Amino acid sequence: MEDLWKANYCYPSLNSSCAKLNRSPAIYIILYIFLSSVSLSTVVLNLLVIISISHFKQLHTPTNLLILSMAVADLLIGLIAMPVEGSQTIETCWYFGDTLCRIYPLICSVALSASLCSLVLISTDRFIAITDPLRYSVNVTLNKTNAVVVLGWSSCVVYYFFFLNDHLMQREPHRICHGHCLPTIKFPWIVCDIIVSFIVPCSTVIVLNLKIFCTAHHQAQAISSVTESANAAQENKMTKKSNRKAAKNIGTLVTVYLLCYMPYFISVFAYIHPSLVTCLIWIMYMNSCINPIIYALFYPWFKLSAKHIITLAIFHKDSSYLNVLR
């Protein structure tokens, strides 16, 4: 193991340089190809979601606006967090300067928390739609949803600006050697952050989704036990199917999110090898690549709108009015 670090430094001309892991050329190539592919896929897939919802008028709904918010957060992770983390994973050195070292933790933290914030809002939106469908269109409007999204993102920025204030305000980031970048945060603050930015939101999402499933189940039982006219029965059957589908979709999003994020946050409370921590970070980031795939599997509009984007049909006149909800 010692040979891996022998005579390799991040900045060979500096006596205070960090040691650099020595990898074989084959491992370098494999890691660069794989991590670059993950980052590129995350950016492209989330751009498809963003362009789809922004361009097609039919998709301008409160629910899709919340999906758009999550896609923007996931895009930031693919565009900034993954390339920077990828470089550190492969090179085991920080080569991006002091300025980015200060603001990088802020960007990552805001993007990750905004993604979870969007998931909470999506769960809340579906909860209202299923528990109070008659007043949903009155209570949940585009303007209100826009305001809530802006408030959510602003809250994330303000919270992490204060949380990372000491790190942001340093003239030079604290480091044990040149080629190292890691914000110094006291453990009690880390625990508080995990509670505020992960445990509380995740608990809220889980409770909301349990209520969604219970409500959808009760509605299905109530509909099947009442004798109705043919038209009303058909309408209720469609409503029941829509509610079940909505519950299944958001349930899948939540389950995948928890599977990707929980291992990393659990690892904070236990000492594990740095290489394993890196793997857990990448599993967490992978959620941003998986989310658009979930949309493609469960939302027919995404597949159709993506087809229009890839074939450049969106540049045709009045393409924003195309029917993508078939």
C-alpha cells in the first residue's frame, strides 16, 4: 500500500504538498470514462426534463414545476459536483484553487438540499391532490407553486451560507497540505445539519407518502363498494387509477432517494475507510442521474417530449403547443 503513495505529490515543487495516489494508466482511463459518462448522462437527462417542462405548454402544471425544480438541482450536481468530485476521486488532489474550494461545498450543499426540498414539495403536492382533489386546482396554482419553489431554494442558500460561513469567509481555506480541500466543521454542527437537512425532511416525506398510500387505498375501497351510474363509475375508475399511479410514482422516487442518500449519512456516525466514503458520495450523486430515468419509466409525457427534443421538432413553429400527454 505504501508504494501507491511513494514519490507522488499533488504539487511536487512545494514541500507542503499532499501525497498523491499512484494509479495504473488502465485504472485512470477506466475511472475517467466511467465518471465522465455518469456526469454527462446526468446533465443530458436532466436537461431533457428541464427543456420538456419549460417548452411544452401542456406540461406547465404545479406538479411538473416541482419536478423542474428537482431537475435543476440534479443538473447542478451533474454539472458541478460530479466533475469536481470525479477529479478528486481519480487524482486524489484538489487542483481547482482556493476560491472554488470555498464555494464548492456551498454549491453542493444547496443543490443536494434543494433536491430533497423539491421531493418534499412533490410529496405535499400529491398529498393535497389525493386527499382533497375537488379543491386542488384552487389551493395549488402555478403562482403559488412558483413562490414556494423560490422560497425553498432561497431557504437552502441562506441556511448553508450561515452553516458554512466560517469556511466561506476564510482568506485561505484550512488545509493540512497543498492539494487538500475540506471544510472544517465541528461535529455537533454536522449532527444538527443532518437532523435539519436530512432526517426532518425525509421523515416528512415518508409520513406524507404513507398517508398518500392509505388514502388511495381507502378511496379504492369506497369506490368499489358504491353502486353508481355507468359514467360516474367510469370517471371514478379513472380517478382511482390516476391516484394509484401518482402514489406509485412518488413512492418510487422516495424509495430510490432514501436508498441513495441514507448510506452516506449513516456513515457520518461511524469511522469508515475514505475510499468507502467516496463510493457512498458517488452513490448519493447517482440519484441525480436516476431521477430522470424514473420519469422516463413512469411518465409517458417525458418519453414523447424527449423524442421531440432529440429530433429537433421543438424548433418548428408552434411546437410548444404539441400534444405530449397522449
